Amino acid sequence: MSQSRKHMTPAPSTWLRMADKAEREQLRAYRLNGDPRFWAVSSASDPSSAYEVTMLGDQMLCSCRASEFLPYCKHRAAVLRELGALGDEALLAA
């Protein structure tokens, strides 16, 4: 897979689709120590695990396997939804 694909910006519809999937799977996003940059998101496949989502400037990083290949995942989408960044106003600005 080329590096350029990894750095593509996903369409707003992709984030919404991932956020809906996270909601269906009942994933929960928790801010760590009150810091808005660091999050833990529950795992759908292993209830005793969580994935780390880190906000670094304009980038979001996730420790899940999908993040090795794609610029989006349901864990990052769960954080965006928790932050209110996936509302209609946010999509119109994208």
C-alpha cells in the first residue's frame, strides 16, 4: 500500500459510517485524566481491552490494527462523535 493512501483525508460520510458502526458495537470513548488529547476506546471483540486514541495537532492516531492500513477507524470515529465533531455543522464545514 502506498504512503499517500495512508495520509488521505477520509470523507465525512466515512467518519459517520465508522461512528455508526462504533455505536452499533456499543464502543465507548473515555478521556484519559481529563486531557483532551488522550482517549481510551473499548474493544468490541475483547471487553477486557481498549484502544488508545491520541490527538496530535490535526492528526488522530489509534493503536488498533486497522490504523496500520487506513486513515480512519471506528475507535477514532467514536472519539470524534464524543467530541461533537460529527454533527451536521461539522460536516458542512468539511
